[in-house]
Amino acid sequence: MSAGFQESLFAKYSIDTNVILSFLGDGEYERYPADVFGPQWDFLQRAFVDGRVVAARRVETELRKWTRLERVEAWRIDHKFVFQDVTIDEQLAAAKEIVNRYPAYGLDWNYLGDLEVMALAKARGLTVISLESPKQHRADRPKIPNVCDDFQIGHLAFVDFLREEGFAQVGPPVSSEP
């Protein structure tokens, strides 16, 4: 049994590219820079290594667009075990079902990553982790949380994933006093 397959047996979550880039990207994509949110990044890293979090192969393809950033490219290469190919008919059936309701997923290459993330989750009973907001959802600009809701696919924002998995930042209490 290959390591990737064995690790995927423990999968609970299918992660969107935007979560990874929120730690490793730059500019508007750097929402949780790893140097500031180190404990959260380490927690997510352990979830990848433990096999609890996997990513559709298309997420790897999307990360290749970020080769200008050494940290993204190094992470992608070091974490090849995270990326899952389409391996079961249920993934194809899930993708077809989503595209039939939201044709934008079949018309724009930019939506393929989201489609694969959700098809993987639907076919394997996983929960999607993304940073997308359900706001501004339209048939021609679908948003992951809304589509997941339409197809009874679990969805969590990254902070909700941290809560669900028991992450707690231990440290001094935050004071509102100056």
C-alpha cells in the first residue's frame, strides 16, 4: 500500500488552495502569514502529515502558479503526498452533478480547483476547508460555501477547522486595557 493511499484513509478534510496560500502567499493572499501565525500553520502541517487533510490534485496545479515564491514551491514539492488524484467514479459523478447545476465550473479553468476540491469531498464524505465567504454567490460566480450547502457537503472556514480539531492558542490573556 502506498504511503499516499494509506494516509488518505484517515482523511477528514479537503482543503482549498486559498488556505495554503493564506500562510505562504504574499500581498492580498497572505492572510495568515506563517511567521506570525506559526502555531496555526504548524497545526495544519500536522494535519497534512497525519493524513487528516488532503487536497485535490488541481490544488497542486494552482500552487505551481506561485513558483516565484520559494516557500510555496518548496512546500508543494515537500508535500506531494497531500495531493489526491481523481481515483473513483464517485468523484467524476460529483463533479458532473456540480457542473450541471453550476455551469461556470465547466466553462472557466479558474474554477477547476474549487470543483475538484468539492468533488473529492462529496465522493469521499470529507468536509471542505476554504476561506471563501458565501457572500456574492451567483450561478456564474459560485462560492464554495454555497455550493457545499446545495450538495450537502460539509464546509468549514479555516478558523472553524481549528476549533473543530481542538486547536487552542495558549498564552497570556488578551487585555483590552491600554
